[in-house]
Amino acid sequence: MRVTALDRDPDQQPDAAGLTKIAADLEAGSPWPLAGQRFDLVVVTNYLHRPILPEIVGAVAPGGLLLYETFAQGNERFGKPSNPDFLLRPGELAKAVAVRLEVLAYEEIELGPPRPAVVQRIAARAP
């Protein structure tokens, strides 16, 4: 299996066979580093930078899956992130994904202990 990890500091990720690490600060205005590449599975956690949502969705190969979970409005009651720039608006993730992918499951939920948070989660498949 081959895995590509994209992070501002990919050295935080342990080395593993088949792992390709790409250093990219997606918020610095650099071009999308995975242009033209498609993946069978795209996983995004605890991250939101609205300008690249279309690129993330577009990186899912035909028949591939997107699993995405990040913080949503209401999370400011529990601490960080609390900046609206990093909190999804109601229904925002589903709307952004449904442009190209079939939504299999979606929820906006308040999580309890041990770490209370408000999140949106989605599982979607490319046709």
C-alpha cells in the first residue's frame, strides 16, 4: 500500500514503508502540491482552509472515498479552535463535498468527554 501524507511539518509523522511525505504550507498561498493526482482514499482531520476544499474533493479518484472531520461552529464554547475562520458553518462540509461526491454519511455533532468538541464529519464516494 502506498500512502501520501501532506503536512506543513511532515517530519512529525513517523517513517513507514510506502509512505511519501510532502511538506506544504497550504495556507501560505503556494499552489496545491497534489495537482493532477487522485487517491483511492483521502482523509482529513482537524483541518479547515476553505480555499482548498475543491482541491481536496477533487483529489478523490473515481470510486474512491473521502473521510473528513473537523471543527464546527459551537466549538468555541470548548476552547480552540474558536476563530470562525477555522470552524465550519452549519451544513458547510456537506455542501462543499456534494458538488462532486456522493455523500454516504454526514453528521454535525457535539462530542462529550474526554474532549468535548463540535464537529462535522462526512464519508463520501466519487462516482
